Amino acid sequence: MSDEIVFYHNPMSRARMVHWMLEEVGAPYRIELVDFQKGVHKKPEFLAVNPMGKLPAIMHRGTVVTETGAICTYLADAFPAAGLAPRWDEPARGTYLRWMFFGAGCVDSALIDRMLARPKPERTSALGYGTYEDVVDTLEKAITPGPYILHERFSAADVYIGAQIGFGIMTKSLEPRPSFQSYLGRLSQRPAYKRFQEQSEKLLARIKATV
Ligand SMILES: N[C@@H](CCC(=O)N[C@@H](CS)C(=O)NCC(=O)O)C(=O)O
């Protein structure tokens, strides 16, 4: 059983969110670049890690964790010294989990449906995220008044929700409301965020050089 975190990564994927999270955590990790062009994510070696053939994934102490929200939650709990999650017995834990799950269950689906211009279903009451408009308004409430989701306390929920807001604005699947912009402005000042961005650019350059 190894204490090393193996991070299955491609900087053109949701794994970017986990990369930022790993920088916030500050524990050593090793990147295994998964080449989408070569279809490495659909080959048996990687399917043994994640049968979905999708990124991100991590391996830590003999356990595989997949799903971006789960990985962020896991890392915050596995490395409590980083102070990225309220403990299970703190009332703020409820708020924290609420927005982590909202990110995975509602924000992700709503933004992707909008990005792919998928037609609106007739019965939104049966749809987990309800309506796109409700998700966006609720997202704004989650980060208001701020400065973070847990007010003065930065947490892994800001990494996950913040990265989703950034992705949404970049892909135009989310309108750039001033509250979203100023929240992102605050997050992008974080040293861990800057390190993640610098490393991502280098990784992207490395990938481009091999194509
Ligand atoms: N529910 C997963 C979604 C993961 C996912 O869709 N990853 C994409 C990249 S952003 C992927 O690996 N796509 C490759 C493929 O499906 O071929 C999560 O939240 O982590």
C-alpha cells in the first residue's frame, strides 16, 4: 500500500479541478498523463482503474477514487492539516457537503447540457437539476455574500464549485454575472491556484509538442 498519490491526468479535462485541489492539499503526488488522442483512457490498463474510461482518477493507499467531487472530498478528508473541510461533527460540514453534491449532481449536468445545447426536457420536475435557470440562481446564492461558500473559510467546496464556475464562463455555458467574476478573481489569487495554472500550461505545451 503506497502513500504516494497517483493522479491520472489530462489538462484538457475535469482533472484540472483535481490538479488545483492537489496543489491546495500540498501532499506529494505523481502525475500519470493519460493521452486522449491515443485513446489510452479506453485501454484495459486504464479501464482497470476506472471502468468508465474517464478522467480524473487518483490512486492513494491502494484505493482508487474517481468522480471529481468525490476526489476533492476525499483529499480534503485524507489531508486534514490543509484545513480544506469542516470535520464531520461541525455544523458547517452539512453546508459543505450540500454544495459539493450540488456541484456533482446539478451544476455539472446543467452546464454540460447547456454547452451541448441539449433540448430542454418537458418534465423538469423529474430532472435532478430541475432547470438551468434555477441552478444558476442557486449557484449565485451559494457564493453570496462570500467571500467563500463557508463565508470566511475557504474549503474544497470553493475549489470544486469555483472550478465549475470558471469552466462555465470559459465555455459560455454560464453567464458571467459580476458575483461569479469577483468570486473567481478572489480564487485566482491563491498561490495554489497559480501553481496549478503554471503547471497546466507546461503540461499543455508538452502535449502539443508530441502531437
Ligand atoms: N462524472 C465524472 C465525469 C468525468 C468525465 O466526463 N471526464 C471526461 C473529461 S472532462 C472524460 O474523461 N472524457 C473521456 C471520454 O469519455 O472519452 C466526474 O465528475 O469526474
